[in-house]
Amino acid sequence: MFSAAALAIAGFLGRTMLENLEISLPVLAMTGGIILFMVALRTVLQPTADPMIRPAEQGPIDLKFALTPLAFPTIVTPYGIAAVIVFATLAGDRQAEGVTVAAIVLLILTLDWLAMMFAESILRWIGTSLQVLAVVLGVTQAALGLQIILHSLSMIAW
């Protein structure tokens, strides 16, 4: 719930600021492409950690940890907020597109929650495959980011 609220607030504030500053769509798309590329590059180049290593048991659970570091920046990452701002801005005042963006964000948050609930089972069964898939998707994401940057540059050049 904290994550959904943080994304809704960030999307609204970011969209409002971009519109007030009159940032053009090609520049916004290029920014999104650069962020996408940089996140993908980090995914591809970072050394993988052993997913089965568990931290030592800690004391009683404190609700403040649900907001930070769990909701932000673990579930709602800075680049996730950037993506929501980009899509909210692209949706503009069109209600159908805004609802679509909100539905996709809620679907992603639901999938995140399910993955956290069943993380041990998922890692036990397909942990290594997930690491390989992460690199493959990271390379694809880097290529997509570069494609967006090149397309944005061609739009600006006109």
C-alpha cells in the first residue's frame, strides 16, 4: 500500500512539474531511454549474489521498515518512479490511458508482492535460471533504451 501511494504521488507530482516546465515529448522520451539504458547496464554488469544466503534473524519487526527501506527504494525504485512519471506524462489528460497506467502499476505491485511471498520456493526451483534470464532481459532492455534514445534524437533533429 505504501508503494502504491508513493507511486501515485510521484507520478502526479512529476507529471505536473514536467508540464509546468514545458519539457518536450522527445526530451522526456530521451530521458526515459537514458534511465532505461543505465538500469539495464547495471543489471548486466553487476556481479550476481548468491540468492540462497539469508541474513541473520533480527529482532521484532518494526512497521517503519515497511516504508523505508522496503517500500522505497526496494519495491519502488528511483527508476521505477521515473518510468511512472514518463508514462503518466505521456498519458496526459486522457482518462483511459491514465487508468491503463494505473492498472499496469497495480499489476506490477501485485506481482512483486506474490514474488516476495513465495521467494524461497521460487529461488529454490529456478534461482539459477532467473539469473540467466535477468542478464538476457538486461541486454534487451539496454538495446531498447538505446533505440528510444536514437528515436528521440531523430525527433529532436526534425
